[in-house]
Amino acid sequence: MTVGRFTPETTRLDDAARAGWLYYVAGNTQDEIARKLGVSRQTAQRLVATAVSERLVKVRLDHPIGRCMDLAGALTERFGLRMCEIVPSDPEAPGLLTGAAIAAAAELERVLKSDGPKIIALGTGRALKATVEQLPRMSCPQHRIVSLLGNMMSDGSATPYNATIAMAERVGATHYPYPLPVLARDHGELAVLHAQEAVRNTIALGQKADLTLVGIGQMGRSAPLVVDGFVPPQEMDALVAAGATGEITSWIFDGTGHVIDCEVNSRVASVPLPKAAERLVIAVAVGDVKRPALAAALHGRLVNGLITNEAMAEGLLAAR
């Protein structure tokens, strides 16, 4: 099945274009290209050759990936990012998740291929669910997959977009699903929930993750917090009026990327937001509706990695 612009042929040319850019523009050796792309030296050699044979390389890279890599470089410089991956946008569907999900899955796969044990922490949402669906089946019993937020609705039913269990089953890793509601009823209940030994252990693991992958939630009545039934529309209106701009793992922040003092945040059961300066925290987000929230998260250094598409990248760079 073909989804948008992403087919086996475009994926092959994307890989070749990436290798061509690294070799002819960035001046990498084939050994360096192999390491950066996570392939063998022979494969890197073939990809560079393909870039030439398909006429992707002229004076400059004649392929959308070249523009994507330029955008990634500009975003990295502006926001001090540790990693940035920009994928081509579908002009007819700039909010399509497929390309970003494939790129995020490739980043996860790179970490999962490590022989040494790694801790991978996940948020929740549609972007991460789509990412996990792009992962190949693997056997990674040495790794641990940790959820950063509760996986239960207030009535005890499972949240529909929790990615931790699905990923752990797909790659054969131990997982820590964080069996709490997304929001406690009040501060007293939250204290009781956080006092549980299993919860304390999960929080500790989440805070020392080698890789953290999160989605970005926008504010307003289309926000996941409203659509999924956690925050009433009227309460969301009040939050927006108070400056709420976005959320990561249900922690609501303002336009400068600072977590705000509000009633919802006083009941959030999620693992405290990681310090992005200390560990790799990657946001996966597409769609113009999420741009203000993503921009705030980048400005506030809530994340230091980004996987998105051209349309979002251009919007972020155009904003002052």
C-alpha cells in the first residue's frame, strides 16, 4: 500500500540522497556515512553511487532531502538542538504523520540495535503510536521501555494512544507501563499514587532514560486533553486565556516553554518533564495546529531533538 509520497522507491532515493549530501556537501568519508546512517560501509558506498547514477548530485543536491537537511541545519543552529531530522512534506497533506513516524522509528531502531542496555522513555499520542507501528519486529531483551505518563482514563479504561506496551511487544523488551490515571482527582490522591514503590521506580527510570520520545499537544478545544476527555472545554478556554500554549505528557506550558501554575498541572501524574539539556529528548510533531506549542517547547528547551516535516520546519523558521 502506498501512503502519500512514501514508497519503497522514494525511500531508496531518500537514502541515496542523504548519503550523497553527506559525501559531496558535508565532506564525510564513506566510513562516517556508514556510521551516521547505521549501515555497512558497502551499503554506504552503494548509496553514494546511486546518488550519482540517479543524477541527484549536481552542483547541489537535486532532491527534496537536500532542502530537508538545510532546514535541519538551520533549526539545529537556532534552537541548539542535539539532533534534528526533517522529512519531505506531502504538498496535499502537510499534516501527514507517515514520514515523521518512519524517521522516528529509524531513530528508535538505531538505539535498539545497541548491544548494551538502554532505557527508552515514551510519551503518548497519535505521533508516537504511528511511530511504533513503523518499527520492525526485533528481539531486544537487554533494553527497557518506560512510559512517562499514566495509561488509564479516569474510569479505569486504557488510554487509546499509549505506545509503551505496543513497542515492548514489538521489540521484545521489558516494559514499565506506569499504571496510573493521567490525572489524579486531587493533590492528596496524587501524593498517595506517587508513594507506591512501583511508581517511584518507574519515575526514576524515566528520569535517566538514554532516549526520550514525546509528542506535542496543542491547546484549544481541539487539544488531545479535551478530545480524550481529560479537560472540559470551558476549563481549556480558561487555560488558553491564562497563556497556556502546549503540553508534553499532559504538563501544560506557556509560550516561553515554562510549565504554568494551574489546577491541571497540580493533578498531573506524569513523570516530571526531563531536563533536556542533560539527556536526549526528541519531539515528534507535524501539522500547523501544533506549531505554536512546538515553538514554545523549543524556545523553553523542553526538548533538544526534533523530528518533523518541511512544512513545520519552514513555519518554525519563519516565526520571530
